[in-house]
Amino acid sequence: MRIAIMGAGGVGSYFGARLAASGEDVTFIARGLHLATIRERGMSVKSPHGEFRLETVAATDDPSTVGTVDVVLATVKLYDLDNACAMIAPMIGPETMIIPVQNGVSAVEMVCSRYDRKHVVGGLVFVATYVVAPGEVEHKAELHRLAFGELDGALSDRVLAFRDAGQKAGFDAVASQDIELELWAKFALLAGLGPVTTLSRQTVGAVEADRDLWDLCRRSVGEVVAVGRAKGIEFPPDIVDATLALNAKFDPNAKNTLLLDLEAGRRLEHEWISGEIVRLGRELGAPTPFHEIAYAALKPFAEGG
């Protein structure tokens, strides 16, 4: 398959490198020193699943030089997604599928606002990966799941082909028949725990160990679930407990991406996390008192710095 990785940060570099190492035709759309380094010296990956190096990497900052591809895996941050969608236009052919894998539940509609829905496949990742230095990618946990699915739930040939490519590449590639539910289930975890750990400046383990913070997580997850159900998402009855239980799968010393971005002075995605919950809650008549506080408290840091 011809695959373009739109946004060669930790997530895009990791999955793209594994696909390239397994023989797929992968081009990275990157920028800056990371781009210059992988062009000149290749890319190295360190992971619990094994270390490897790509001596030769196809990479560019100009998507118009790539040509039509079968898959665009869009791994930029949510605040860069609209611009990324404009940039990828030269790579989109009649059968190209675009898989956005951003946090939150807004990405699919953002891509659909620019492209026909037939091109768009919902996607999500569970992985902790970082570009620790230009050309060097580190995967810090066993989990490396990439799930994706047609918006109508069909197991199409293109989805199955990409699943097979991902499994051959050695990561947990999953073809979903209900990607909207999977996106909301991840959102319950991300938007439920992330704002609590960020506001308290605590690791995931420290939050779970503190009764008051853990109770706040339960309230936060509950608000996300209530909004999702008001929107028509058919969560299982035990979704809140099941979501909180997932915390045990993470390194207790880990920090979520929202907190890491805040500490590093980077732009935040909170507009599409607590902000999204607040907007949908008001629209659907579902109260979201915790997320209203979280949204307001993090708003001054939205642009980083």
C-alpha cells in the first residue's frame, strides 16, 4: 500500500516506521530538524516490542510531491487538523481513505467538512510514543493499538487491507465495525481523566491513589458518558467503572498528553476535550459542571507559552 503519514510526531513516526519496516511504501510529511534528520540519517525506533532502524526514509514537507496514495494517516494535533486537511489534497485520489487519529470526537467531522465522507475512515490510537530527538522515536509501553473503521460499520476491502498491513507491521491493528462507539469510549477515558490529572498536576498513579481526585475522575467520566448517551451513543451499562479500570493499564508514573503539553508550554487541545463536552452538554441538555470548571481553568493556557 502507498501510505502517507501526515504529521511525523511520536504517533505518526512510530506507526509509519513499523509499516515502512515491513515493506509498505510509506512517505512521512514532516518538518524542521526531524525532517532533515530522517532524510539524511534515517529513523530509529526503541520499543518494548524491539528496536529497529530505517536507514532510508521517504520524507518531505510538500505533499504535492508525493502523488496519490491509498491511505493518509493524519496524526497531527487537533488544532492543526484543518490546515493538514488542506495540505493533503494533492495526495487524495478517488479511492484514498483518510484516517484521522486525533484525541476527542471532532476529527471525523472536521475532515468530512473538506472531503466527501466516502474518503473518511474513523480512527483512534492507544500508544505512548515520543520523538525524543530528531530521527529518534521511543515507544514507552506495551500497548500500541490502532483501530479504524468505515463510518457505516462495513468491513470494506480497504479497511481490511490496512488492518492486514498493520498486523504484518507488528502492531495491534483493528478493523472496527462501530468506530463511533470506540471513539467515544476512548473519549470517556481521555476527557474523563485528563483534565483531573492536568488541573492537579499529578501522574495517573497519584490521582488514583488520592480518594478525592479519584472521586473527581468518576464525576468527570460520568459527565462525558452522560453527554455521549444524550447524543445517542450506546455505551455498555458499566462504562464508567470499565473506563476507570483502564487506568491500571498505564504506568503509574505517566502523565497524560494534556498535562505534558501544559508543562512544556505548548498549545493545548482542551478546546476539543473539556470544551467539546461543555458545548455538547449545553446543546443536548446534559449538565457538565466539572468540565465547565476545567474548561475555564485551562483556557488561559490554551495558546501555550
